[in-house]
Amino acid sequence: MKIKILTIAYFLFSSYFLLAQIENPDLLLGVAPTKSEQPYRVGLVLSGGGAKGYAHVGVLKVLEEAGIRIDYIGGASMGAIIGGLYASGWSAAELDSILTKTDMAALLADNIPREVTPIFEKLNGEKYAFSLSVKDGKVGLPLAYSDGQFIYDLLSRLTAREAFTTDFSQLPIPFFCTGTDVSTGESIILDHGNLALSMRASGAFPGLIAPVEINYRLLADGGIVNNFPAKEVKERGMDLVIGVNVEEGLLNRNELNSLEKFLTQIGSFQMNAMSEEQLPYCDVLICPDVAGVGLTDFERADTLVIRGERAARELWEVLTAIAERQKQAPQPPGRLTKPLVNPWDFDTVFVTRNPKVNRQVILRNFPGELPGLLSENDFYQGITNLYGSGSYQFIDYQCFRTEDGLYGLSINPQPRSGFDRRFRAGLHYDNEYKSSVLLNATYQNVLIENSIASLDLILGDRFRYNFYYYVDRGALPDFGVNSRLNFNNVRFRLPSPILLPDGSRIDNLVFSFLDFSNEAYTHLVSGSDNAFGLGMEVKYYKFSTDQVKGEVANAPFFDEKGLYLTASTFFKKDTRDRRYFPRSGTLTSLHGRVTFPAAVFAGNEDSRGKFSYNLDLNFLAVRQLSERSVGGASATVGGLLGVEASPYRYYLGGNNLNLINNFKPFIGLSMGEFAATNIAFANLYWQRRFFKNQYLTISSNAAYLQHAFETGYLAIYSLGFGYGIDTVLGPIELTYGRSNKGGALYFNLGYWF
């Protein structure tokens, strides 16, 4: 009711000013006015209001229908975004289609597609539940919920036709927007520079979207100080100003029931007061009914557009009178026709100098050659690749034209505060490794520029560690070193039972497994989803048990210790959309190894001084079958040739995804229950999603292996059932498998590491 009363009051108020300023007031009564000698210029001002600003699109549709020519647009926040897009040439109907189909909430989340995550991060980084950056000994907190990168990229795409326009008065409709200098509290008029970046700055609502730097000023939402710049539009020489205001009055105590509403209320005190001072500069005021709509209710776009249309149609006679007045006056000069230019054809590229920014690394992220000609998709793919690296808080870019007519691109990657020093953590529990806490420290640019040094300490029932050092030179080949210690107990099923002197029988033994490896490698080919290279490894390996004694314990299999040298070649490719519960993509890994036992301290003495060869191929493919179900298939083929190398013997069983050497999961068996020198197995599964993040999985598995300690082959098959929940800590899964060798129940919580 209050909104309707205000709307009527505003209608009467605006009509008064309209009658006072139109040269011939009889126009409102349908009488033809006398022609004037000057164009009748109409300005439009659009207020901020978050998602409520979608109502501006509905108003624009009615203004077009009424035949009004807009000669200048000024806006703040969402009004700046809608106004800037309209000024750049999009029609109201086109904006309706674009904005109502855009998932703004997803853009604000800045969720990086996994396809652009660097291969190093895919292989080593997707296991942390918590992450904190550190700068100058202090924990760095984000400036806002969203970095605003994907919002900026969208605005840049939509204004690409004006990529080289730096004077906003030269747009199809002259335009400006407001920003707020967060250092001084000053309202800034943005009418020159990068159109998309100016709109992005004006829409940087505090706490929701991070502020952005323009001309050495840190700018946030223009609506903080000037949410309704009607005076500034009037001063641009407008004869009449139409204002569209989607601000709401203050909420009462009972309505303040959420953090969003509380923060909105605080911001509204000054915002509403400032806007009241701007009202006298509006000749026509349109106030759509936005009651009950929050700042982030973007899913209500359709409703808001309709509300905007409804509010504008209530002033239909006034609007058509304005249009008729414009027709009776001379038309303003037409805009100059601009030559069509491919904005992604660059003669030169400038990368901002920064000790933490390497030009070669930056340019390597673009699929095409820079400088040079790129497709629009390739250009934005490069920007997404850069942002997806996690090193940058924001990628600012600007097209420009030099004095001698060359077209250029300026890239200004802004390093994330404390990105080069991060502390991360994770939690995990499973049947084999038991409880584990993961603590990680990651430093960049240690010893060598563009390097990453990362140390995992895994504390719990099974102490382990992983150390990675990787150098991205900006040009291939890259190189790195890894060091890791893995320790666990493995319940192994003996190929044949052991009869002890006391008459007892042993079918299974628990072995102590230790693997200490140090590797150096190089990437000869590398991309966001693949790596091909060569490596050298020194490994200490131990596999022993103390459950048997005497002559039986002297058998080589019960106590194996050795130092091994391995040369390898590898290929890894991961195109899955997510690591856990993927919906599409493939995972391929190929390892070829040549191993030489430098020292055999116990067991398998026959391998001393002889070479062993191992080839191991793994493949997984996932495909979406329907909106909520996927199907997957995986296969593994591997074998040992020459003298058997103990570290690369195959161990089959479990659902463990922390795979070391040639351990392979197999539902229905305990971890490492069977050993083999040659193996082939396949898996088929169907997965159904329930609710938002719960999954039912049914799998069938079959393996054909040559047992490591006896002649002949063994066939194993199983059926598995699992239910999992995808959480911020990682997957929580309960799985049961039944095989022709028994059954097993598995439970795991958290990311695997």
C-alpha cells in the first residue's frame, strides 16, 4: 500500500515539473505544439538496487514503445550496468533476453571451470577443505564474496562492439555512471576509459563484489554516495530527465530478519537521503514496485521486468507526450558510423610490469598466438585460464588504439593478496588409513621465479608426507621435483595357506608397507588438462611382516627391502568436469618404467643387477545420461616384464583413491588383497543424483590377473552399491561390494590424500 501511495505522489510530482518545462503544455492534452528551433533532449537516470534493477529493462521496453529517444543515460550500480548496455547499442528486448537467461548467481560465485584448472593443481591440489592466504604474517581475508571477474568478462563480451571507445559520449547513446572512491568517500563520475570496467566498478556492491582500481583509485559501488545521479544528467544539457528509481523505503524491525536485509538497511540510510536531494532534478519519476525483492534475488528477473513495464505504463500519456514533443523539434546530430573492427586482432600486447607477473606465462594461457588474431572464445578462454590459476584476484584488460593506428591489448593481472603464501588443511577417514589430518604450506616464487613449493604433512594413524616443487618457465619444457613418504598396513591374501609347526593355518597376513620416493621430472608437453614428460626416481621400498617366524619367515616374499632407480615416461590427461562425482569427461594415465635395483637388502635377490619393465594404462570415461544420472566405464591394463621389480607389483582391492605405485581399487576386496604381475580389469557404473548433492552408485567389476606368487591366472568379479554425499569437506561415502572372493564394507569421509 505504501509503495502505491508513493507511486501516485511521484506521478503528481513529476507531472508538475513536466508541465512546467515543456514549451507547450497543451501537448499533454493532445494539442499539436509549435515547432522549436532546438532538439528536445531527454535524459534517463537509472538507480542502483541489485537484482531489483532488472525492473529498468521493463521501463526501457515501454519507453521504446512510446517512441521516446534517449539522448543521455546516467546510472549507478545495477542502473549503470543496464544503462551502459543499453547505451552501447542493445535494445530493451535484447537486454530482457540476455539478463533473464544469465545465471547471475553463478557468475557472482566465480566458480572456476575445472577444465581451466592447471594440470599441476588437478594432480596435486584437489584435496584441501580449507585455505587461507598469508601476507606480512597476517591471514588475508577476501574483500568480498565475489572477485567480480566473470561479471566483468560478461560485460566485456556484451560491449565488445565498443571495445575501442574510450569517450562514453561517443557511444550510440552518451553515457556515464558513478563510482565511489573507498579511500575518500568521494563520488566519481566515470565517463571515459574502459566501458565494461566502469560498469563493473559502479556495480561493486560492498561485501558482494570486490572493488576495482581505475586511474589509481579503488572504486566500489556508485550507489554508496550517489545512487540516483539525476542532477548530473540534467547538467549534461538535458531539457527533461526521466528517473527510474528502484530503491525501497526503510524496513521495519520485524522485516530485519536476515543479514542481507540488515546490511541493506544500513546502506539505505545515506542512500535514501542522497536520492531525496536528486528528486527535484527529475521531471518524470517512475518507481516500479520492488517490494519483497532482495538485492540478490536474480532468479526473479522475469517478474521484475514485468513490474517495470507496469510502472512505466501508468505514465503512458506523459511518455507519449514527451515522444511527440521530440518529433516536433529538430533531430540531434547523428552518431558517426564506426568502422567494424575485430576487437581480438592485436598488433601489440602490453603486460603490466610486476615482479610477480611473467609475460611469457601470461601469454601462454591464450589458446592462440599473441600478438595476433584470436577468436572471441579463445580470447576469453585465455582470461579464464589466467583467473583459474588462482594467482590473480582480478584480470583487468583493455583494448586500445595507438597514435599510428595499431590495435593493441593491455593486460593487467592483479596478484591475489597473499596468493604466494597459503596454508591449507583437510580431514579424512577411511578403512585403511584411518583418521588423518592434512596440513599444507604452499609458497610461490621460492628460489626460482614462477615456481610453486608445496609441503603436505599428513598426521594421524599413518604418518605420511608429500613435497612438490614445480617451475613454470613460461615456455616448455617445465620441470619439477617430488618427494613423498607413504606408510600403511596391507592385509594380503596368500596364494596358498601356510601351515605352521603348531598345526595352525594362515590364510592372510598383514604386511607393513613403506614407500619413500624422490623424483625429478620434466614436462615436454603441458596444458590445463594434460601433461607428457620424462622422469627419474630413486625409491626405497619395504614390504614385510612379522606374523611368521623361523624358516617360513626366510621366504623372500615376507621381507622385501630395496633401493630402486627408475626412468619413466608418462602421459596424463584429465577432462572431467569435477574430480568427485563427475558428470562428464575422461581421465587417462599412461606410465612406462624401466627399473634397476641399485641395492636389494632383503628378499628377491634374483632381481639384483637386472632390469625390470613396467607399462601401465588407465582410462575412465563419464557421460551424462539424463539430468540426474550418469554412466561411467573404466579399464586398466598393466604388466611387468623382465625381472620382477617389487615396488611396481600390482596390488588389487579396496576403494582407496590414494593410489601409490600400482595399487588398484576393486570393490569387494580389501586394500591390496591380491598381488599380480600382469593385470586387466574393467568397471561399469551407473550413478543417480538425489536432492542437490547425494548420489547412489551401482557398479560391476571384473579383473583378470596373473598372480605374483604362483602360475596361472585368476578371475575376480564383483558388484558394488554405494551412497555418497558431496560436502565442503569432500565426499562422504558408504559402499558395500560383494565379489566371488568375499565381501567388504567401506566408509570414507573427506577428500582423499
